[in-house]
Amino acid sequence: MSSTLYPLRFKTIFKDKIWGGSKIKTVLGKDFAPLPNCGETWELSAVAEEPSVIENGAFAGMDLNALVKKHGAELLGKKNFERFGTEFPLLIKFIDANADLSIQVHPDDALAKERHKCSGKTEMWYILAADEAARLNVGFNKAVTKEEYLDYLNKGKITDILHYENVDAGDVFHLPAGRIHYIGKGILLAEIQQTSDITYRIYDFDRKDAKGNKRELHTDLALDAIDFSVSDTYKTNYTYEENIPVTLVDCPYFTTDLFVLTDEIELDYSETDMFRIFMVVEGDVMMTTGNNTSELLTFGDVVLIPASVKELLFSPLGAVKLLEVYIQ
């Protein structure tokens, strides 16, 4: 087996959810049969119980965690390997909400390490598609104390203090750990997050599963995780220029840039040493590496570029939008 790393594609992991729908199949073109309500796909996962498996090239069949252990800094880059060791630091998803998700929050690194021996969960959303009048919740609409929050929650009025945003394709939201949130009905989005599967469910709209059971709530655990402050703005404002990367989110856990491509672009990474993830969020594009190996990427595809790959050429086939994700 060759030890030379190359752009890596992974088998999609499908997740059935009580609130899932059909857009992952009808919009993204990912066939999740036989699941009845696919709400999530994990496109790039290092979660211990469900690591992504490589589907292309010489390393096909190897999972991501094994690859990181085998190739370390060659895959992640020296700085990221020193920081994260053999734990790949990001989890990449698509989410289809055919009904409102639960109101929830995620712990930060300190709390997650104390309680769960894992990373916290800071994340971001890029909206791919939204039904008319679709909306989501990010944060509170006013600053509240723990006592005030519990009063609203216990009276069944938690939604009265939530901040809502109507959404359209292309909208971006950054969700630091601790920010209360939920994805609303009719939204398909890309989610970029720390490698963590820890969610504290606060309220689930009293819905029941097929067996008549309500899902578990984590009221007490959530209380210590919530940031009760209020922000002046929750949606990321940005203006793009064609064929130039525009930074959408830049935080300690990841940076995400948007490329709007109308012409070919050559990317030279010879002066950097870090892995990159590309997500196709509109259109189709040919990707060519420095050794002139070309591959077609279509809407909904995700590819991991090892740190050792230093040259890429993207040739759009019509209008194309790419998200580039990396850790500086």
C-alpha cells in the first residue's frame, strides 16, 4: 500500500431522527434507504463509536482514526498534530429538519472534559436550503439569570425568551459552546463542529417517539452549560467576491472560508502546513491535484485534503460555492 496521502473521500454515515425528512435524498442526492427519517449525515467523523471510512484510493476501507494514528503530522500538519495528537478535531455534518429540533445547548471544553472526558462543542451552520418562513433559534432575546430562565422553563414558556431568525440559503450562524439554539422545520444546512457528540436537550416540544415515549431531557446538566448573556447580532454578515476566499467564521476551533467560483482557481499551500476540508455547497467542480489527478465533486460532496497535499486546481462547471475549513 502506498504511503502517499491524497484527497480523501469518506462513506456517508446516515442518522435516523424523529425530526428527519427527505431533503438529504431529494436535494443533496444521498440515498439513505432504508432509513425512514434521515435527519443527519456524518460526512467526516472521528467520533470513537462511528469513525468515517475512506472510500477512495489506496486507503479505501481504513477509518479516519486509524489513518490519523498512522500518518499523524503528514495528514494534520505538524502544529495541529502537536495540538490534537491522534484525535481528528472536526465533525462535518448535513442536517435536514422536517420538524423543529429540540431546544438544546452544548458544553464548552472545560465542562465536557470534566463530565465526559471529551471536547466541547462549538459549531457553525451554513444554510443550504430553507422553506418559506423557515426560522431557527440562536441565543436569547434578552439577558436572563439562571433563576429567570428556570422560571420560564418550568412554566412551559421557554420559547418566549428565545431569539429567532428567519433564514435563506447562504445564511451563516456561529454557535459558541453555551449558546442555546435549535434548528427549525424546513431547513437543510451544513454543520461544522468540534469532534463531540454531547448535546444537552432542554425542551423537546412534548413530542413522543413511535413507541409513545418522550425523549430524555437534560435540564440539570444544561444549567451549568448555558451562556445567559445576549448578543447584539447572531447572524454572520458577510460580502463575497468571486474567486476570492471570504472568511465566514474564524474561531480557535476552526476557520471557514467561502469560495464563490466563476473561473478556475489555483490554490498553493506550499507555505502552510495544515489539513483542509472542502464542502461543495452549490454546483459541481473538477478538482485537480499537483500530480494532475482530477476528480469531479458535486453538490453535497466533502473531501479531506491532507497537509502534505500542496497544490489544488478547482475548475467550476457552472456556478459553484465551496466551503473551505481548516484550523490555523
